[in-house]
Amino acid sequence: MDIVKNGEKEAMIIPKGRIDMSNSHILKDKLLELYNDSYLFITIDFSDVAGIDSSGLGKLLLFQKKLKEKNGELKIINVSSEYIKKMFEMIHLNKVIHIETL
């Protein structure tokens, strides 16, 4: 999982493969690291993500809430998996998190 820092308050996380119960703690750790370093605008690039389960979704929602409390934002870009697009639409994740390309 790569991290690209853009300026003082913006960063991007680029996960690969699946985000599930076996590894969603890594995403949480990366998000927490950025949050603790005062990054308020975090983008997650989903172009190489093949799947996500409820534990991964929970991490996304938790950090959207934390960032919003500090006037920040979590954004998801480049959702390439049709399965993930359908899941995000089904649970109305786009009502809570800014999702581009959905």
C-alpha cells in the first residue's frame, strides 16, 4: 500500500488487491498515520482494488467521520471494479463519502 503526500494537508493512499478482514487494519494504520500527521484531505485510489468487505468499509466510514469533524474529507477515486461500484451504490456510500467515477 503506497502513500503519496501532496503538500501539507493532502495525501493519497494506493491500496492493491482486496481490502478485507485479513488486511483492513493496514488501511486503518495508514489512515491513522496521515490523520495524526494533520492530513485533512485524504484520497484513496481504488484503481488496483479488486474487492472490499465490511471491515474495509467500516474503516472508510470511521475516517470520513474523523476527517469531517476537522473540516477535512475522505475521497475515493478510480473505482475500476464493477463489483465495488455496485456495492458502493447499493449501500449509498456516495451519500457519505465523495466517490469519483461512480
